[in-house]
Amino acid sequence: MYTQVSNDSLTVGKYRQSENHSKLFAKTYKVMAGLESYDRVYRGRSNDIWESEALADKYQGQGIIRPSSISNTSVHPLAQDSPPPEDDLTVKKCVGIGCGLASLITENLLIHPFIVLRRQCQVNPVLRRYHLVPITLVPVIIRLHKTQGLNTLWKGVGSVLLVRGITLAVEDLVSKLTPWPKEISNVQSMKAFCQHILLKCVSIGIVTPFYSASLAETVQSEIASESPGILDVFRDGAIRIVEVSNKGRLIPIYALLPPTIAYGVAKYIFGLIVKQLTWRIMVNRHRHSQGIQGAYSRNIMSEAVEQDIELQSTLVSMCASDVVFYPLETIIHRLHLQGTRTIIDDLDTGRNVIPLLTGYSGVSDCQHAIISTEGALGLYKGFGALIMQFAVHVLVLRATKWILTEISAIVKPNPIPKSVSKAAQNTYSEI
């Protein structure tokens, strides 16, 4: 009993001694800060009550309950410092793959009607309505569907896909028979880049006769011509190779090779430049957005972000290339169809058909003839179809991305992070 009383009195003495030191320090701070005339208040009432000796005597000898200390292990790092969950990365990767597949299908199938409209406008020298904006093409499309059916704008889609397949096969074969790189990503020097461009020249030159046959199938009218077979593009392309001499107004294929190769290679190089510039701009914007948030993530360029940037830069490069080289494309298409006795739809009314009758001697003669007879805007006939083409392409990509994101949000559960649950369990257990 004596030992317990002495311990209690010793504890009270230490408590009062520490309290005196605290009061002395507070008074000294007030004098130095010039706040000695202000009372300490707590919620509008004087706070001196907490310093009274009555409360000290009332609660002397009793333990003081203090809030439980929270360990620093429960503090979460910045969101940028911690990598996102694997489920989120997988979902974003799947969304990127889905958008890439949708872009591939759109590029090869869904936009084919607009390619048909564009080419029919380009090769028609007597077209009065140039269709520079999409709104003028809407009534023409409606009349074509009424008079020729829904499949009138899908003509030649098989031959277009075959020509693209032939191009890929030729590039793969040439890259295996020669040391020329097939992909631009494998190019490490200027010599390799020149070899890659040379491979493109060879592949475009080999595919040119089949491209000419496919072009005729996409523009000819179905009500005035026989429906071509699936493999007729190979037969017509072989015929163009055999016909090496001038036959009427038909331009031989060897005369079409230089402008066609020059057009294809120039458009390809321009697309590469635009794609690289767009890539760099988007990467810098991504890093800048992370810097605004306060810190860079450990993985600055995730696979999902790379897929998204790759898809957007490819679309921008395609759009820029088609816009810049549209006049040259018009000239090339007219030269390829000259003398082929092709009958096309009249897109002034959408009900009649007209034959193609031109007499150009080359690229420069075709350009001067178009500008002198049709004006400078004659080189941009059917530009409204190109606008519709890319509008549909962008719309399909955005819709696909939105749909896949919504489906992933519905299917994927939202689990509570482990760090948060552990911190909550520790806090509740301490309380």
C-alpha cells in the first residue's frame, strides 16, 4: 500500500512539473509574438478551464486515453508511382486490339462505297457537279440505290482485296529473296531505308497491271456492263501486261509504271513523315499531361497507350496523304482507264450512264487538260466522298472504343484494393 501511494504521488508530481514547463513556454511564446493580450479559446469559450488545477486534481492518478497512432505503412503512394492493376491493363489492351481490328475492317470493307463514289467522280471529265462537299452526294446515293440496288456501291470490293493481298505477298516474297527490309521498324540506316523504298517500288510496279484492272471494276456501271468474276482481275491484269503497244487510246502498262510508282512511293514516304510527327506530338502530350498531374508514372508508355497512339497516328497519316495527293490520284486514275471502253454511272443525276472518252498523252498533258477545261477544282472532283470516308472511319473507331469500354466496365468487377482493406482492418482493430 505504501509503495502504491508513493508511486501515485510521484506520477502527480511529474505531471504538475511538466504542466508548469508548458505554461512557462506558452507565456514566453505569447510575449515574443505580441499575443499576450489574447486569451486562448476553444469553440468560442475560454480555454483556461483546461488549465485549471481542479481538473488536474479531479483526474489525477487516472490514465489518459490517447488516440491510437496510425503507422506510416498505411499511407498510400501517389497514383503515378504505383502501377495500375493488371486487370485495367488487360482491359485497355483488349480495347486497343478491338479498335485496331475495327479500323482494319473499316479500311477494307466499310469505306468501300465512298471509294467507288470518289473514283467515279475523278475519272468523269464531263461531270458538272464536282461533289466537293458530302451533302451533294446524298441524293445521288439514294437514286443509285433505287435504280441499281443496294450492292451498286460495293462493286469491285473483291478485286480491291485481292490487289491488297497481292501487294502483301509480293513484298513478302521480295524481302525473302533480297536483303531489303520489309518493315520500316527494321530500318536502322539510310542504306536500309533506301532498300526499303526500293522494295516498295518493285512491289508497286508488279501490282500495277492488276491495280488497273481493279480500278475498272470499281467504276464501271453494273447496269451497262457484265458483272466480273472473282478472279477476273488476274485475267485482265495479264492482258494489260501483254498489250505492250498502243491500241487505240489505251496507254500501255510500261508507260503507266513511272507515274504510278512515283505516286505510290511519294504518298508512302509522306505518310511515314506525318505518322512519325503525329507520334512524337502525341507522346509529348501524354508526358506533359502526366507532368501536370504531379509525377511521372514508372511505365510512361504502357502497351495500351502505344496501341492508341499508333492507331491515331496511322489514321492521321492516311487522311493527310489522301488529301495532299488527291489531284495526282485523279490524274493517275484517268490515265489508267483511258481506252478501256469503261461505262460509268452519271453522278450528276444518279440515273444515267456515260462512256469514258479521253485522249491524254501523259501526266502533264492530263493535268493541263483538266485545268483548262474543268478548272483547278476539277482535280478535286469527288472530294466530298473522301470527307465522308474519313468521317465514317473516325465514327466507327469512336463507337467501337466506347462500346468495348462500356462492356468491360459492366463485365469486370470493381474489387477493393488490398492496401485500403488492410489499412481499414488495422484501424478498426486498434479502435
